[in-house]
Amino acid sequence: MLLSNKLALAGFSLESGALAVLAQDIPVPMQLLGFVTLHAAASAVIAQLVLLFLPKHYRQPKLAVLGLFFLLAFFVPLLTFVTLVAIVLTARFFSKASIYYPFVKVELPQFTLGSAGIRNSLGEGAIRTRLNTTSLPTEVRMKALLSAQAMSARYSVPMLKELLGDEADDLRLLAYGMLDNREKTLNSLIHDLQLKLESCHEAGLCQLYSKQLAELYWAFAYEHLAEGDMLDYMLTQAEQYARAALETGADGDLWVLLAQILIKQEKPKEAETAFDQAIALGMPVTRIQPYLAELAYQRHDYRSVRAHLKLIPFNNQIPQIANIQRFWLRSYP
């Protein structure tokens, strides 16, 4: 408190001296020089005095705060006392300190059973309905089209092809771009694998590259990307690489893939032989029997259809197959 009293007395004395200089009978330039010097000193003292009464968190940065009060006292001399008192009172009694916490404690979220894995995106039916409803705003249909990227390409590609003739330019261009990107991705992977296969000298790696090439060529047919002569070419290439991989070693997955390719090529007898090879290598019955039932249905052998469906257990089946079993066998799990 002693320091504040001294500063108050010094400020009062300097300011009084500055006013007294104006009353002296001396040249005007000397009056102004004396007044400005003493007034500046008084302002500096007053700024330091006000700083003492401010809360600690308002004193930083010190030079900036001192400069602010000095300029206020120097350029507004008549209102300095009232203004500075108001600032001090407001800072001390009418403001709340802003406390900065560099680290905070975050509570663990409440665990809710079954909250994981909830699907928030649109389903296939909702996407297809919105895309086919031309009366909906283009923005809504665009969002549905973007949601189709999360779907399997086997189901999204046909929808994209339908949109190539849509009246909305944005939808048509986006659908074309998505189809083009998928084709470029597959072609790029095929090109890279062919280069690896050409320089491969290890039997195991060569079989792996051939199998992957067969799967990529099959993807063009499976995802409905290829049609007409292009489809025939893709199926031929897929069959070629699948048989090349099987020559290196037995593989149940490859026999199933080859059988699917042969079904698409309308070679049912060869497809059945390939499925038999897959079963002999221990492939699960639940994976093979639906294809054999389909082949039996195509040749109108309905007794064999039921025989194949009976070999598929009802437990842990996808709904589509379970519904087919209920229809043909008239039984329920």
C-alpha cells in the first residue's frame, strides 16, 4: 500500500507541475515542452498505479497493458481519473477470470449393448427406389447414388447402367464416372498381375498370380461390367487362367470359381465335374449344393433339386437359400 501511495502522490505532483508550467510567463514553446514532459511522466506513473490495482490475470502482457493506460492518461487527461477507476472496478468486481486448463479429464462413454455395427446408410431397396423415382429432387437422388458406393459392385453396377440414360445430367455423368473408375481399377490390377506373372519363376507364386487374374476377369462377368463379345472374352480369359492355376496344384476354391465360369459359359456338364472336384477336395457342402441345385433346375430335374437342397443344413444359412429350401422341401428348421 505504501508503493501505491507514493505513486499516487508522485502522479498528482507531476500533473500539478504540468498545469503550473502553463501559468508561467515563459515562451510558448518552453511551456509546451515542460507541460508535455511533466504530463508524460505523470501518465507513466498513473499507468503503473492502475496496474497495481488490477487482478493478476489482467496484467499480462505487462508492456501492452502499461502502454494502453499510458496512452489513455496522456491523451484523455480530463477523464483519466474517472475512466481508470471504472476500469479497475469493472476488472476487480464485475468480471470472471478465464482459466485455461491444458488438460481435461474426459469420462468414458456409457457402453450400450448392441450399439456397434448399426447400419446408418441406405439399403439396396431404398437406394434403388430413390434412383428410379424421377420426381425426387436431383440432390436426393445424388445422395442415394453416392450411397451406392458402399454396396457390392454386383448389385450397384446394374443400377449405375440404368442411370446412363437418365434425364438428369449430373446423375448420368456421376454414374458413368463410377462405372469407368471400377473398370479402370480392374484393368490396372490385371495389367500389374500379368507383368508379375511374366517374370515369375516360382510355381507357388505363378499359381497365385494366375488365380488372382482368373478372379479379376471373372469380376467383369460377376459384376455385370462386360456384355456381348467383351463378356465372352472375359470369361475365356478367366477360364484360361483358372485352368493354368489348377495345373500347378489342386485348389477347391479354384474349382468352384472355374465351375461358376463354366455355368456362365453355358457348359453345365463341365461345371458339374468341376463342382465334384471341389467337393472331393473338402469344400463345404453348403457352398456347392446351391449351384448343383441350380444346374438340376436348368435341366428340369426337380427330383435332383430337392436332393441337393436336402444336403444343405437349415442352420446358419443366408435367408435367400433358406427361403428356397422352405419352398422346395416344404419344411422349416
